[in-house]
Amino acid sequence: MNIAKTLNKELDIIPLLYGSLGLEKVTGLDFSPEDIDILIPLLFLEEKWEKLKKIMELQGYKMVDLHEHEFKKTNTNIGIAYIEDLKPFADVDYNNLEVFEDYGARYHLITIDDYLKIYNNSLLDGYRRTKKNNKDQSKINILNKLIQN
């Protein structure tokens, strides 16, 4: 929430909480996130990258992977990707996402249906399928049960 609040204030970004942390927020279930994934407009990973990097560093995060836009602070890793990739990757419309607010931090979440599309497409990626120890498949199974109920 602190990073979301900082992005709101410093860069006027409302990030999308993504990955296991976003999935926890949407479902209310524990997915034990190993890192924090957020999506922001591509503009900030290209033209405004230096400004974003500086803001992260001011929060105590050190960049550990430029290609993945990954930052680390003690035991917390934050990966940043661009939100515009949702449409071509999984046909998820990111333009009309609801804004949520916790502790003064504004952020977006996608729906359970959107997560299902994303994880189904992720399974097509052999790297994720083997690297993640079938975590994506177990998430798909849980999401399917939630949708059926």
C-alpha cells in the first residue's frame, strides 16, 4: 500500500495490483505471494523511467533487474510491468478498471474472470509452467471453483 500511495502522490499513477497479491485482494484467499507485482502505464517504463526509478530508490528500494524492472528492499521484491500488455496477452480490458482505496492508497484490481484468462495464457508459456511448479494450474483450479460457486 505504501508503494501505491507513493505512486499516487509522486507520479499520479494508480497502479494495478497484480500477481498473487492482487489475486489475494480479489478472492480473499491466501496465495502466499513471494513478491509484489504491479502494472503501470508503459510511459513510466520508457519515457519516465528515471523518475520512477528515483521514486523507488527514495523509498529504500534498490533496482536488482533492469530488464524485469524489479526492485528489492530487505525481503520485499517488487516487479513492475506495463498495463497495456494485458489486452494483447489475455484480452483483458484495462481501460475501465475500478479504483479501490486502502489506507489512503488508490489502486486497481482485475476480476476473477480476468485472472483466469491470464493464468490460462500463462500456462502456454513453458518457462512459467516449469518455473512456478504448477502454481498457475492450481490457481486456475481455485478460480474455476470460485466462478462455479
